[in-house]
Amino acid sequence: MNIYVANIDKKMTEKDLKHIFSECGRVGSVTIWFDRETGKSAGYGFVKMPDAFEALLAVTKISHRSWNGKRLRVSIARSQRGESTILRAY
């Protein structure tokens, strides 16, 4: 399941984000997006977790958790068509 993470601190690394989500289960991949022009973090990213239950647990548990003074905003990622990835998981 693909999870959207917003309000990421500019100093957070993909390794940091993976560590946070691994508390809830197995993490497949982590991607933090960077601005092409500046090379700095865009402040959001995606975490893929193969188990839907663990992913939902992570969304609930990690949503609004603070890291380096910034509150993370976590939700199930939407496809380009606007549908939730959870609908495709079942």
C-alpha cells in the first residue's frame, strides 16, 4: 500500500522515515521528493508497505507525530484518478 507523508522536515532522510514506519511493520520502499532546481526536500514523500493492515496501522499511529519540531501528516496515497489505493488492495 502506498502512503503519502507530508510536512517532512528538510533534514529528514529516507532512512529516518523508513525507521519511523518500520515500527509498524515491513517497509518496501521510501521516497522523499526533492525540488529539481534547488535540490532541497520538497517536504513530502511516499512510503510503500506491502501489508495493508500494517500500512493502516502506520497511518493511524504515525499521523501527527512530530519529528524535529514538525508534525507529520500521513494518509493513504491516492492514485492519479483520485481513488484510494486501499480499494485496489482487496
